[in-house]
Amino acid sequence: RDDSLFFRLLVGYYFCLAASQMRCLINTPDRGEIPVNMYVLNLAPSGYGKTQSMNFMEEQVLGQFRYRFVEETFPILTEHNLPKLANKRAVRKGTDPDIELEKLQKEAERLGAPLFSFDSATGPAIKQMRHHLLLANSGSLNLIMDEVGANLVANTEAFGTFIELYDKGLTKSKLIKSTADNVRNEEIIGKTPANLMMFGVPQKLFDGAKTEEALIDMLNMGYARRCFYGYIRNANRAKRTAEQMYQDRTDSSSTVTVESMAEHMERLADIINADKKLMIGRDTCILLNEYQLYCEARSEKLGEHQEIQKRELAERNFKVLKLAGAYAFIDDVAEVTQEHIYNAIKLAEDSGDAFTLMLARDKPWVKLAKYIAAVGTEVTHADLAED
């Protein structure tokens, strides 16, 4: 492909997902502990390979990581954390730790098994699953939404909760009536990282009507500065012969590379990597601050009518820090380096260019003019309505 941004964002997202499931943190000297997570709006036309590439990442690359995390790491971390919570409650309430532990175990059973990822959700369901993750002190909330244009409006409540979770994984609990049949859980103070992937076709999202209006509202609400963006307008397939296609599909070297990556990801799911705290040196922090000043200077040059772009650009450095942390986690090192920062900056800058293109798309009347010009003959109102 001529434009690989969609796939680069996809890889970055799953790197962040793996890091956040293991509760990876960046220990910064000036901002405190920052969780690793990523929000993405990734748009490409039909036939670009969106669903196929998502399935490839989940099954071929992250499949072994997922199995080990769900079957081994998460249960062990839950088993270790519940007694700690029970002892804290017992000390605070003056009760028997064993009784408190039994209550917490029943509480975890009532909440059901947490999902590794999900494609839609309600606000209460997100907070219920978040409570289960707090019981385990492990895992993250991962919303992966296909055909975002068709599902955006229906999941407005979920987006309202996710916007709170982005920075540090914090959100307020909803006050519900506690009854004998529906007992309100005792609140657990803690953080749960969240990841969001929205992908689909641009035409469905930018429909010039209710869906597009909902998206602009989301961007104004705060998603503009939180998201990375991919915007592919045309699926330009590389020209290949039938023989080249066969060679590409039967190339064993790529299979070896994928298997090696999958095994590496599985090792990262080992419990030894849980709650990993990445350090970041003084020079690397200064580099990130320089990038922040560079972004702020460019932001100030934008006009008042470009408010959404100004917000995204002025706070782009925070996204860069989180993504750089994911790169460091995947590299299995103890420190976020300047190389990780530069790699994250490159993706953030390309994302910013895509965001500019996204907001500068053709208006409905321009599309109409192009349609009439392309038809080349007179069209009636009935023709327009039908097409």
C-alpha cells in the first residue's frame, strides 16, 4: 500500500493494549505516574482490509498473549489482590479478614468474567467491569468498535465514560439505590487504564447529518486531543501480477516473523511484567518538553475557527508519551528512551496530518457538484434522491 498509516496505528493500538493489560506505568519526574493507553479513530474505505488486519493482530500476533493473560496472569493477580483488600477492609471495619475475603470472592463471582475486549457497552456495564478489574488490580478496558459510523450514536453513553478514563484511568461511581436484591458494592479506590479503537468507512461517519454532528460534539468534548487519527480516502492497491500475489501469500519468512513476534508477546504476559514501572530520564523529558513547545507554537498560529485542531496540536505531546511507553514495554526495557519518543512523534505527526485532512473533507454541496459533473448528463430531483 502507498499509505500504511491505518496499519501503523493498528499496531500501536495493540501494543498499548498489551501494556495496559499488564498495568504498565511511566514514572515521570514532573507528572507522576502515567498509565500507557491509546485512543484511535481509524478510517479507510471499504475493501482496505480493516477487519482482516484487526483479526490478524488479535489472532496471530496477540493470540498467545491473550490466552496466557486470561488463563494464567489475571487469575493469579486476582488471587493475590483479594486477600490484600480483605485485610484492609477488616482493619478499617474491625471484622474478620476471612469473612471479608469470602465476601470479596462472592462479589467477584457475581460480576462475571471480565472481557479482554468488547465492541459496545453501556456506562453502568463499563463501571461494573472496571470494579472487577479493581478487585484484581489488573487488566484494562478495551473498546474496539467496528463500523463506527453505524454505532457511534448508540454508544454515546460509553464514550462519556471513556473520556474520563483516558488520562489516568479514573472515573466517578454512579450512585444507585441499594436494595436487598441489588446491594451496592463497596467502592474500591484505584485506576483502570482504557483503550479505544474506532474504525470504519469515512462516508458513514461523515454523513452530513446526525452521526457527523455527534462526532464533532465528541471532538469538542475532549476526544480531539485524546485520539490518534487515520484517514485513508482511497484504497490504492499496489499493482501486482498473479505470480507476485502467489509469492506474497506463500512467503514463509513472514510466517516465521509473525510467530517470533507472537512468542515475544506471550512472554510479556508473564506475571513478572505486571505493574511494570518505566523510568524516563532527564534528557528524554527535556526532549518531550521541546516537542510540546513546538506543538504549542504551531497551535498559536491557527485561526480561531480551527479550535478543534488547536486543541489536538497543543496537547499532542501527552499522546506521544503514552505511545512511547508502549514501545518501551514491547521492547522489554526498563526505560523510555529518546528513540521511543522520536518513533511516537513520527506517528503523532502523521496522525495530525490525517486529522487535518479529515476536517478539510468535501462539504455536502461540493460532493453534489462533483456528482453532477461526473454524471455528465442532466439529472432530475428523482435521480438525485435515488442516487
